[in-house]
Amino acid sequence: MESLVLISSSVFQFLQWILAQLRITRLAQRSLLRVLAAGPIPQHVGFVMDGNRRYARGKGKLVQEGHGDGYLALRRVLEICLRLNIRCVSVYAFAIDNFKRPQQEVDALMQLAESKLLELCSHGDLLQEYGVKLNVIGRRTLFPDSVQAAVCKAEDLTKGNNRSILNVCMPYSSRDEMTTAVEDCIREALAKDVDYFTADDPIEGITEDTIDSHLMSVKRGSPPLDILIRTSGVKRLSDFMLWQCCENTQLHFSNTYWPDFGLFDFVPIIFEWQKSVWFRRQDVLFGGSSAS
Amino acid sequence: MDGNRRYAKLRGHKAVWGHWKGATTWLNLIDWWSYFNSSEKQEVKYMTLWALSKENLQRNPEELAGLFAVLTVTFRSIAFTASIHRSQVRVRFIGALTGLPQHVLGAIDMLERETENYSRAVMLVAVGYGGRDEVLRAVQDVLDSGEDLNEESVSRKTFCSKLSIPPVDLIIRTSESRTSGFMLWDTQSTELHFLHDKLWPELTARDCIHAIESFASRERRGGK
């Protein structure tokens, strides 16, 4: 009697194991994320989403479809980051220089931006589920009116969220961000100093930290940038967050195109970062011996 | 020029030993550069070396004293290096030269004077340089001169622009995958080449050639 029970229970376990195999990929992914989350997690990760057009050309699709697939990759990677409790994610969606591209492509990108921004922020979707606040950073007056309206609406929908931040940089140029920040600093300094015309140097109060606190991203609560990832094998910064990429920001250049970027590209990057943090801690504990 | 102290620690020496090794690599690099310029069809006309950052000046005084000694001796050696004079390289210094002891400033002065008549190539040495600091100074210069504050006017007042040197095209960094704000404003479209498993004293001529080949094969689209 007992042996029968034993055999049937082991058969049952075997069946359960087979069923489990089918779900193993999702479980393995979740476990991997949990292992990562046990170590130090970067507070702010930036992505330069490069390679959509090359990806599309490689697969014989239209460039617009490449950008569409890029949007799906964004959702995928964003969900991974949010699962890992990364507090702030910045993505380089559109550069001010990109307006030089063929008009058809720019129009398609504008349409994509308009529809997908609202989709991301709609009730029940990714941003609301994880309590993410959306910030659109850049010189939005360069966009057509419909896109600007969509941007305002999207930001409005998520403004009450405070668990994480998503910075979508469009149309963005780091030099533009820095120049705007400096202008704000000066305006503030002038506003405070009533007797500007008699004072010697009212601007002397502006330091690196003042400019830092006036940057569009920092003003809206972004912590310093920890990791910057650029896909498609290109090794450039292309005017993305030049100011924020100081001292401790690790730069990673991945050879995959953005629409193909996924968990198994992202995980080694996080591991590398955790390793470097560990080394830095060792150095601090055992008396600075790492080069600057 | 990153990784000197780590190199020293790995071999059981003090940090200053690593800096001496680093200085040797620097002198070798000048020789390789000179050879490259004379033998290849294309010339690398401008080279910048980041010797000391603003943050480095916060290190402990003992190490700083050693570092300053290395710098002084290196600058003097460069002034008497055959390659510099053969290839007619002008050496100029950028960065905030504050907080440096007299002997370093003296060596800097001497090196600039020795090479001031040359013009075939330029070697910039960044001492006391901080990326954000450069932007801040550029901004202050723009405001002082009363110009309109926009991207172009700031671009005109960076250290390189003030010396009529074009913005940097390729940055090679050893031992880390960071820019640490080097040439912050100018790195808008700069290609980056990281040698993160090599420390500065381990740099070879081949690594430099690889970096240049990799640069030649890159497609620079400028946003289009």
C-alpha cells in the first residue's frame, strides 16, 4: 500500500516537473532578477536607443517598423528596470539633430511619440502599474502642437506617481540642457540681486552645483547617473547627458541593436556595475588605491 | 592616463612607483606619436593628455607631493625629448593651474616656452582639469564678454576653442569605462575607445593603432 502511494506520488511529481519546465523560462528570468536585486542596484540608468534603422534594414522592414519595434524593446527593458527597483530610467528618444532626417521618418516618429506616450501613461498600463512619473525633457517647443499636447497630457496623467521616474529625452541635446540651466541660474541670480547694476559680480554665486541643480532632469528629481548604455555598437555620447556623465558614471556599449536588447544583454551590464561598486567599496575601506 | 596606482598595488609597490611608470608610458607615447605622424599618410595633429584632474588635488598630501615631483620631472624631460623637437610639437597646458606648487608651475612655464615656436603639431596637457569646471569657466567668459548665451558662444569659449584647436575626435581611456567629464562640452560627437582591462602603464603602441583603426572604421552620422 505504502509503495503504491510512493510510486503514484513520484509520478505525480514527475508530471508537475514537466509542467514546470514549460514555465521555467519566466521563473528563471524572475529568479535572475531577484539575484541581481540582492546586490547593489544603480539608482539611475540611461539608455541611448540606437540601431532601430539598421535593425529594420537588416530584417527587410521599413524604418518606421524598426522604430515601432524599438518602442516594444523600450517597454520590455523598462519593465525589467522597474522590477529591479531602479529608481530612475532615462531614455534618449529623439535628438534635436534628428530633425535633419528625411521628413517622412520624422513625421512617423512624431506620430509614434504621440500615440505611445499616451499608451504608456494610460490607466492600467506600465507606468501606472509601477507608480512611475513621466518627465519629458527637452526643448518641446520644437515639436508640432499635437505632440506637445500629448506630452502635457501624458505628464499630467502620471504626475501623482512617486515610486520611480522615467525621463524621456525628446527633443534633447545635452548642450541645450546645460545652456538652459545656466540661463535659469542667471535669471534667478538677477532676480535675487535687486541692485544688479551696482553690484560687482552678481553671477559669482554660480558654481558647478548650482548648474547641476538647475538641469531639467535634476530639477524633476533625478538622482545622479550611474550607468549609461548605448546599443548598436556605436561608441559615442552624441550629446546625451554630458554633464551628468561625470566621475562615477559607467559607460557600456552593447553591440546589439536596440529592438533586440533584452534581459540577457542587460544582466551582464548590471553585474559589471555591481562588481565595480564592490571594488570601489574595497578601495574606500582599505585605503584609496584605485586611480581616479 | 588612468590606472597607475592600481598597477603599483598589483605589483606590491607604492603609488608613486606607478606614477613613474605612467610617466615612462607618456614619454613612449610621444615617441610613437612622432613616428606615426612621420610614417603614416595621415597625421594626428593634436593630442591631449589628462595628467591631473581637479578632484585629484583632494588626495592626501603625501601622495600629492610624490605626484607633483613626477609631474615636474616629466615636464622637464619632455622639454628635452628629441621627438618633440624633431616633430615640432608645441606643448600647451589647459585646466585650472591653481593649487600647484611652485616647482610644477616653473616646469610648466619652461616647457611652454621651449616649444612655443613650433606649430606642426600640438600636445595639450590637462592639469587641474575638471569637465564641469571648464563649462563653468566658458559660461563665465561668455557672460563677461557680454555675448548672447547659447550653445555656439559657449563652444567658442572652451579651453580648446580659445587655443584655436578643433574639438576632440577620439578619446582613449584605460582601466575604466568612464569619461569622468573629460572634455565634457566637446565630447558631443567624440568617439570613445575604452581599454578597460589595461592599466595606463600597460599601454602599447599596438593599442593606440587599434584605437585609430577603430575610429577610421566608424560611421559618424551627426544625428542624421
